[in-house]
Amino acid sequence: MGVKKYKISEQPPAQLREPVALYNSYHADFQSPLAIAMKAAMGLRSRALNDLEFLSGLSKQAVARFLHVTSRSLNRYLEEDRVLDAAKSETLLKLIALYRKGTDVFGSKETFNQWLGAPAMGIGNLIPFDLMETSSGIDIIDEELDRIAFGDVL
């Protein structure tokens, strides 16, 4: 996989809630793979896209890339306040959960984003951001975060 640039959002979308409260609003939805599957099947409201941007610091273009849509499509989803399909909802939930864990492990979303953008020895020197385009890739990053959190790094 080639190194790709993932632009970090210049300014997060306006949010009325603090990150902890926002994470807590999703907490029950990503407690287990079954919880993620059930919530994803129901679909998330498109405003979850803004929540991910805010919590991650990622640009709309990066979020669009991870969901395999264009930025224009994301804007349309938000304007129309759509319910997202199961696949996009699952990816969003997994990414929100990943950012919660990554922020806990690294202490800030900025430090976590730096780690995501550099080759990671524990995953074969691949760039974690490149893996975030698939559900399996998100799982691999999640497992690596567990290893880092418990001091089991190569």
C-alpha cells in the first residue's frame, strides 16, 4: 500500500457537546460486535458524520474516503438528514470506537492521528490510515491499540 495523505480538518464542526459526552452517547452502540451489528442494521443518522469529524479531527475528505463515497455525497447526506445504510453505519461506529480507544491510549486525538500516519512496527510497518478503508483494517488497528495499551509492542 502506498502512503496517502489524510488531511486533518482545519476546524472541527461546531458542537454543543464535549468529546467525552459525545463518546458516551455512542458507548452502548460499540460495546460488542453484536451491539455494532444491531445498531448498524438500524442505521445511523447522517449527523454521525459530523460527530466523527469532530472526535477524530479528520477532514470530510478523509471521512468520505473511509466510507467509500465522495465529499459531495457526504454533504448531501447531511443536508438531507439521511439515515445511513448498514455498511456506512458500521464503519462509522467502528471508527468512533477506534478514536475513543486511540485517544485513551495516546492521550489525545492529535497524537493518535500522528501514530495513524506513520509506519507501525506492530502491523508490519504499514501505515494505519491506509488500513482504515476496510472493516478488517479497522479491527487490525484496534487489536494493535490493545497491544500498545498493555505494553505488548514489538
